[in-house]
Amino acid sequence: MGKLQHVVALALPAQGHLNALMRFCKLLVDHDEAFLVTFVDIDLIHNRVQNVHNGDGGDAQQPAGDGDQPASQEPEPRIRRAHVSVPGIDLSKDFNFSFRDLFEALRPMGPALIHLIRSLHPPVTCLLSDFTITVPTQDVADQLAIPRIVLYPFCASRFLLLHYAAQGELFSMDKVSRAFATASTGKEVFHTTLPGLPTLYNIDLPHFKHVKDDSLYVWNLSVQSLKICNTRAHTIVVNSFNELEASAFIALSKCCEVPIYGIGPWIETLHKECATNLWREDEACMTWLDQQPASSVLYVSFGSITVLSQAQFDEILDGLLSSEQHFLWAFRPGLVEDATCSSTPTYVMSKSHSKGFVVDWAPQVKVLAHPSIGGFLTHCGWNSVTESIAHGVPMLCWPYFADQPLNARCIVDEWKLGLRFEFSEGNASFIKRGEVERGVRLLMEGVEGRVARKNVTILKEACLERLLPNGSSYKNLKALIASLTLSHT
């Protein structure tokens, strides 16, 4: 065992980011006994995870520290929990808020994080933090004179696109702004010759139209964050692997100024001592899946942030029912905006006539691993994409925001692992019931679905080999650990 590395890890307070960071922390401590991790949440997330854990019938985890107390080492000796106070964030409506407001609220968190880090023992040797909170956390690492590992929880292709935006040579931010204004039909081409990327359309650009349209704010913040990472970070870790995004990683190796490692994907199920769930997983769906034929069920989930209008929900439900396919729907509370009695899980169950099963929140990794699952209707969040690939499940893509449109383009055009919907004329985000039915039937019964299933099965094998001794992610993980050892001497 090498010299002890005490890593403090901090994610953006959102479900997908929490999952990715914790899974990577587990990978570190499982791979090398020299690693100790203190996993830090903001208070609101810490309390919510505790409440979910208690509601699931388990014992609440003891807080590892709150900035004033030393961290507890129970029950997982090498992953401890801590939390810090960050005022100005409201999760009373889950994630139905402006992302600009979230990022602005996180900016002043530096002093609280420094206070916590200085209270921990043994002394902290490294900060591991999400790319999206680069502005406050890189300053913390610099003030404490410790290296910072940047965790990039999205695909390498998105990171590459951001590099091109920061360089400003192949396209400008003005072009990005104009693209957002002219993405109504889905057919407007953004760029055809970006090295390492497929042909991109305006609708493929990552956008942040949620409660408000924060797209340009987040793009500018991301460009600023990338420049900081390129000059001040120790290294960048991407939740992807070379066999999936070879061309993107090659292009990145030519423009990144710090080492960048593809060490993903991280798809392991987290045990309760490392829980990050913000909703209670309903295991009842697994019993229902046991009763279905092999590859017969479409799994439907739109993640932790997507909000559907009542009209869009009606179209999706009617299309699903008309397809006559069995489906399992993870129907998160708050999924439908201003929901009526006709847009509840109970209503969906009653309309499905035993062909459908609905839960608030599903154990997604277990679901995708189940032999009855034949396809995944997904919002294309990156965790969902990698989990689907790791279990050989083809995808039907309906991206909502952020990196999801770019992910969908890569899934369909670059990797050929799934299908996507044709949108209504003049509306590049609304799908009608007939198109839902057509897409579901093609994925589950059509030639196109069989081709996608064959391709994703091949890639599944490469995914399984990534952390074997000769796998690309294994080699990159070893290189990352070696670089930390050198910086620690």
C-alpha cells in the first residue's frame, strides 16, 4: 500500500452528479487501499438522503462531519460522509428551479468547505470535485495547496464541444447564441466538420431551458470553468471509456493542457452505506419483471429533472398504450407539471390493463440488468446512457436538456445504439402519440431495433472489459493514481 491519500469529494447537488461521484469514489477505494474518501453533501442533500434511507427501512447513517466535528468512520471505513451549509438553495419543489440560481448560490461555498477540510483527520491530500462547481472548488484547492481532480460526469464528446467553444476558432459563442434562436424544426445544421464529433444540428447543442432559459449563462460559465481546469487543475476524469468515444478522446488529447483520463463508465449499484438516492427505490417492480417474457418490456424513465406538460404526457401515454408493448415506467413525483388526476401513476396503471407497471423511482441498474427488459425510452442523461450500454439495452431517445440532446445524437448517428423520434413540424421538442407508438414498435419489434440491440450487445462486452487489467479504464485509473502519488511526494 502506498502513502495514504485522503480525498474530499464534492458533487453538484443533483441526482445524476451524486451517483457518478460516489461510484467513482467507490472505484478508488476498492482499487487501492491507500485511499480514504470524505464524501461531502450540502445540508439539504444530506438530510434528504438520510430521510430516504430511513424510509427504506434502514438505519440512518451518522453524519461524518458538519464543519465543526471530526468525521465518523462508520459504517464504511474508507468512505466517510460529511456535509456543509450552503444558503440560498430551495429543494422544496425538487429540481424545478433555475440552474443559474443554483450555480450562483454555490459560488460562496468556499469558506465553509475550507473550514470542513481543515477539521478533517488525517490531513486532506486531494480535492475531487464536479466540473460544474469548478469556480468555487478550484479556489479552495489552490488556497489549501492540494491538487484537484476534476470529475466530468458527462460524455467526452460534450467536453470536446466545450473545448472548441473556448478556443473560438471553429465556432464562436455568437454562433451558439444564434443556434438557440433557430432550433425550431430540428433540421438546422450547426457544424459538419468538428474533429472527433458527428455532424451536429442546432437542436443538439446542450441547452438549459428548464424553469428559465439559462442556456447562455451555463455555456459561459462552462467555458470559464474549462479554462480554469486547463490551467490550474491536476487532472480531469471523464465518465466514459476509449472504446466508446475513441475519436473524441483522441481530439481531446491534442487540446487539453492537463492530463485527461476516461475511467468510466461507473454503473455499479451503491450499497446503503454509500447511498445517494433522493427518492426511495421501489423494488416491487422487480417481482413484476420476473413474470414477463425475455426482452419484452420497455423501461421508461425521464430522470430526476425532466418536467412534462400535461399535453406531452397525454401523447406519450397514449402512444405507449397504442404500441401494445409491456412497459415499466419510473414515474417520479412532479414529473408532470400541474398534474391532474389523469396524470398520476395510479391512472397510468389503470389504463395499461396489466401491460404496464408504474413506480415512483426504480432501482435502475437492477432493472436494466433484468432479462425481461428489451428497450429503454430515455431522456438520455449520461448515467442512463452508460447503464443501458453496460447491460446491452437499446435506447429510444427523447432528450430534455443539458447534455442530453448531444448524447442522443451520438447514440443514434455515431454509435448506432438506438432510435429517436421525429418531432412535430415547427416544434423540435414535442412528440405526438402516433410517433411515440411508431418509435416504440420499431425499437421493440422492428429491424432498426434489432440492429441497435446487436450493436449495443457488442459494446457491452467492451464495457465489461474496461476495468480488467488490460482494459483502457483500468490503465487510466492506474495512471491517475500514479500521478497523485508523485504529487504527494
